[in-house]
Amino acid sequence: MSVEASRPSLEDSLDEFIALLKQKTDETVTAANALPPDIAFHRSLDRKFRADLDKTTERVLKLTNRLLKLAETVSIKPANAGARKKNTELDSDEDALEDEHDVVDKFHSVVVDTMDPLLEHALYSLDVHTGRVKARADVPVVKKEKSKPDTTRLPANVLHANNLVKPQTRFIEPVNNSNDLVWRHTLQQKWHAAQIGSSRPPSSAHPYFKEITSLSHPPSMFLSRPPIPPKSFDDTPFTFVESLNGLHSLLDQLKQSEEIAIDLEYHSYRSYYGFVCLMQVSNRQQDWVVDCLVPEIRANLEILNEVFTDPNIVKVLHGAESDIVWLQENFHLYIVNLFDTFHASRALELPRHSLAFLLSAYCDFTADKRYQLADWRIRPLPAEMLHYARSDTHFLLFIYDQLREALLEKGKNPSTPPAEDAPPLSDPQLRYIRRVLSNSAQTSLREFVRERYDAVEGTGMRGWAGLLKKWNRRSLLVPGVERNIFLAVHAWRDRVAREEDESPVFVISNQLLLSLMEKPVPVNLTALFASFPGSVPSLIRKRGAELLKVMQDAAVAPIDAAKMEPMLLEEDAIIFDATANAITTDLPSHTLPPSQSIVPVVGLWEPTKPPIIAKRSTLFGGKLGDTDSQGAGAKLAVRTSTLFGARLTSARLAESSTDAIRKSIQDIHNSIMNTSKKEVVVQTQSIVKQAPQPKSDPNPPSLEEQPQPAPQPMLAEVEFIPRSRRTIRRQDDDDVVIIGQRKQKRKRNADDSLSDKASSSKRSKLTTAQVESDQGVDSEIAVFDYGAEPNLLDEGALRKEQGNVSFKKERREAQKRDGAKLDFGEFRRAPKKTNEPKSGNKSITYR
């Protein structure tokens, strides 16, 4: 009996096959872990081991490549097998694993990308088998030319078409950007109006408030049915509505539908409030794109309320918060019975909630999101932009079917806990879908409110407060000239944008506006235009004189103190005491009081101008304490101290000082000031910590009883006396004066015998004086007369008395007489460089 025959087959016994597969897998993993880490070293030592290892490696690589190719042949979605080609197919040697280096380099791109779909499909199949989820239908997808979205930047004429004539100038209803205009709900005819009882909503409420809040959804929404796959783009009829007859034809087709998908394309860069350019509508059979820039169509789009407010027709939108407001503002259209796929994706806790993710996950379609920021005023529309607009609603009804079925299946799962904000229901299985419908109803109740520009508080989307917070420019919150200029320019930008019907960022972008505040105020138009890096915005060139005048007027305008009030705190203040001529600070309780008063010098620290009193502080916030701005004793005081922490008492602060510091300052002034001048006394207040007293002494000594350190004696300054007033005394031969003298070697000559005799007599005298000092005999030492000695300052006068004697000759005689070379005057000449020639020609290289 062979080994192959003894192995259990998958058809005979699944449990035995899985057990055998697990056993072989464990053996393989154990053997692989037993391999030494330095297997390359052993491979280089033994030829037989190297040959066996290479043979085993080749066998494993071939087996791995066969498994990967086999995995590629498995079709997870049979209906989509021919629709696209996987990127991980191993049809060429480029993707095959040839050696161990390919296993490391291509493991993720070849192995992981191939096995992940298989494992995900296995988990999904297990969930379907156990009944946790319902099997999804196969989706026919549109064949794509590119597997990845194009990330190149769109052309400039597609993003911003500057040469277009503004379409809002041709609208039947003229544009009104007034800041005082109040927008109101106006309906020519209210379709599907509900019977309102005695409790009517307020007059300013949503026109369909009662119809939305009391809506009874159709029963088909809560019944499970297989999703209806969409047709391809080529097989689906498409109509571009650009006439009034086409609009009526669209209305007749929508009346026969049970579900419709709606989406809008909006433009706001070349308009102050913006306007809708396109409306995409789809049902199960057809797609429409309505040109909302045609004046006749725009004025009559309100007729679609007959379908949009029909409670029996489900309106499917994605992220409809903006769409609901835009429909009201532009066309007076309202939505009843809304299903927002954004709320459904959040209820299902999907990884992402964007429409692009839903298209990729459920329809395998990659939308080109570059056209989301395109200029939708362009006419005629390019084919790529029209394809993108059509795709937003073409797949949306199929996504609605998938999400609705997932919500119903999730409600049937008993292991799923109910949502915290879900209301109690009679049927718990419908809790998730009703939660989505409730959130969608709140979205459809949104109302358009025209935002007013608040120049004082800066609130709102177009306010300056949000701009400063976003760009982190809190320095402009401080009242001053720069803030005045910023507020004036920001208000001017909003006014010009309203008058020209342009967005404020088109007039001047936020970045240019903030960079303009960092530069000095321009003096003329040339300086203003030079403040903009690159090209100057068109409206700045057109109305630059107005902007220049606004900036110059704001620069000289007075700063409004009332604007500082909300930025201050009441307990913070700074008090400058003009009478005491000092800045007072709160002192802790251990500060010693002054023992004596010192009279300050009048006029020493006296201010030349009246004191400046700040009633409010931007740094500390709040209001400052009330001060007498007219009195001479006006104060700026800190009532609380961050450093010392206590409440400040100005009476106690003015008396705080110490004798030690005061006495030191007095000594310093006495030592540096001339006694003939008037005495100067400086009043200084400082903080000196008292040394801690031992706890055993209940009566610590007072300040007067404490021992004071003895003052250090100061050296008396020697007064300079001119030579003419000095008494010159000749030095006796017996006087011995020892001065620092440079020792110098010199040759002995005939005069050495005389100098030896003089030096021997001096040495005998020194020896006698030393012996007498050792024996205690008092010997008189002659006092050195500094006034009789020559001074450096007297060289000129001495030379004048002696006549015209040259300085060099005098110095040579002094050197011969004293035997030392003392240099009191000129600097010595620098020695010559040894590498320079002493004489002869010198060669110089000119460059």
C-alpha cells in the first residue's frame, strides 16, 4: 500500500485532511526553526551540504511558484473574471521567485498581495456559512483603462477659467450680495403638503418641517431584496438637459421612479456666495445631467419639488449637508424621504466614509477626484468632467441597496449591541436602518441662512477671527497699529468682494493678506504693488488706490481702548509710583522693615514727562484698577505677584527695605564721589531674606541688636602733585633703596674694581642692619620719597628744563649710568624676518 493511497482525501473526510495538513505544517515550521542562523557559514565549509541545500531551495521555490499560479486561477468573483487583469499575475519571469533574494524583496508584492484576497474570501465564506452575513451579489463593473487614478495636476484652464464671462450676470434673478439682506423661504407651490393640526411650526421654520418629522417611510425600504446591479455606461441612456423642454421630460421620467440618486457640482471661487453649476440625477434606467447655468432652466428648477418632496420616492444622496443648503439657496428645492449613504457607512463602521471609498469597495470603480475642484462653469463641458459628474449618481443606487441590506443584516445579528442614541423600537432588527433614516431626516431639515460679515467680533466662515486662529497669528489679536491695519484691510476685502461678486480669496488670498501685515505701510502705489511677491492680483491693480488709502488711514487712526477690555483680567495691573520714584513689588512676610529713612536726592530719578497710566493690559488681561490719571501720584501697581504669590499692599511695599543694602550703597557713593561735592543719597528698595532663627530662641534679637560686620578700610587715594610744586630732596649715599631691576650679564672692565668696592660697602651696611634687626635693636629706615623721584608724566617738563637734549641721548646716558635698559616710552622695533634679504633686489609676482 503506497503512501499516497494511505493519505485521507478532502472528499472522504475533511476533519482527517485538516488534521494531516496541520501536522505537516507543524513539522515544516519546526524543521525550519531548527536551522542554525549561520547556515551560510556551514554552506561554505561542506560541499555536499551546499549541494543538498541548493537542491532543496530550488524545490521549495518551484513549489511556491506553483502555489502562487494556482492561487491566481481561483476566481473569487466569477462574473468579474474577464473584466480586469490582476497586477499580481505570474505570467513572466519578472514576478517569479528565482532565489532567496527574491523571497525577501518580492514577498509583499507577490506573496502577500496574492494570499490576502484568498484569506479575506475564506473569512467571508465562513461568515456566510454561519449566517452572520448575507452573500452579496456579483457586480458587473466598468472596464477601466487605468488601474490607478491619475495624480497629475489638471491644466490651469480647467481649474480656473479666467477668460469666461460670468454666468451669474445672465441670471433672471439678479445677484444681491448685500450684507443686510435676509434670505427667506419662498415657494410658488407647496407640493405634498401634510395636514397641519393646531400646533403649527413657527413662521421661520423649515417649509417641510411637518412633512419630514411625521414621515412614514414606504414598507419596501425595510424588506430584504437582492441588490440591483447597475448597467454599464455604454448601456445606460444618458441625457444632458440644457433646455426647458428637457427639464419637463426629466420631471415626467422621475415621477415613475421609486428611488432616485442626486448630486450637485458647486462653484464658489468667482462668486461671493457661490452657485450650483450642475445637477446629476439617476434612476434605475437612465442618467441625467442638468445644466443649471442656463437662465431658463435655473428659474424653473423649482418644479422638481413635485418629485423631491414626494414621501413615496426615496432620494439617495451622499454627504447631503451642503447639498440640502445649496438646493434651498439656488432653486428653493427641498428633500423629503432622504437616505444619506454617509450616515449608513458610519452606522456600519466602515473604514472610510467617502463616496470614492464606497465606489471602490462596492463597485470596483475608481473616480477621478481631480475634477472635484475643477471649474464647473466651463461650457461645453469636457468629456472627462462629464464622465466624472455622471459617475457620482450612476452607481449610487446600487450602493444604497448594498448598505440597506447590510443594515438589515446587522440588526438581525443578536451579538451586535444596540446603538446608544437609538430610540426604543418595536422591531429591534430595524434599529440600525431607522437610526440612519433619523439622521438623514435631521440633515434634510437644515436651512440656508445668509451669513453676515461681523467686523467687530470676526465670527463666521468669512470672519477674521477664524483666519487668525487657522494661521496661528495671535499677535494680531493685540490692539495696536498692525491690528488696526489688518481689520481695515480685511473689511475692505469683504466689501470689494461683495461689490465685484468675487470670493474674498480672489480679491486677495489669506496668505497674501497676512504677509502684507509683516511689511511697512506703503507710501504709494509702487510700494504697494512691490509688497506682493510675484504677480499682483487683478483687483488690487484695479482698486489699489482704495487699498492704499485704507492702510494709511488705519495706520494713523487712534487705538480704541474699548477693544482691549475683553483681553484683560481684573486682578492684573502695573502701578508706577511717580511720587516715590520707584517700582513697588509685593514682598513676602519675611521682608524686614526699614529702620531709618533716607531722603532721596531731588531730581536724580525724577521723570521728565508725566507718568503714563495704562487702564488695561494686553499682557495680563482684564481691567486695571481705577487710578487717578490727573494726580501726581498716579500709580501702576501689580496687585498680585506671580513670583511672590501674595496680594500686594502698597502701604507695606513703600516701607520695605534693608539697612545692609542701604549702607552698602551709601559706602559706595561716598567712595566714588568727591568730598567737595554735595552728598548724594540713593534710595533703593530690594529684598533680602533674613537668616532663619533657631526655634529654641523665643525672643530673636532685633535689627539694631544684631552684630553688624566691621567696615573694610579703604585705601586713600594719592593726589597727583605737579613737578613744579614738589620739594626735591637729593638722595644720600647711606640710603639703601631696593627696587626691581633686570639682571643683565655684562663684561668686566676697568671700572669693575670701583663698583666692587661700592657694592662691598653697601653689603656691609645691609649686613649690619640685618644683625641689629635680629638682635631686637631698633634701626631707623629711611622713608622713600615718591615725590622726589622722576615721574613718567614729567618727561616733557624735565626735558624742557634741561634744554634741547634729545630723548635718545638721554636714554643712552641713563643706560650707561644705571646698567639696565629701561624703556618707558616708544615701542621697540619688531625684529626683521630671517628669510628676508638684507639688501639687493627683491622679486615680486604681480597677478
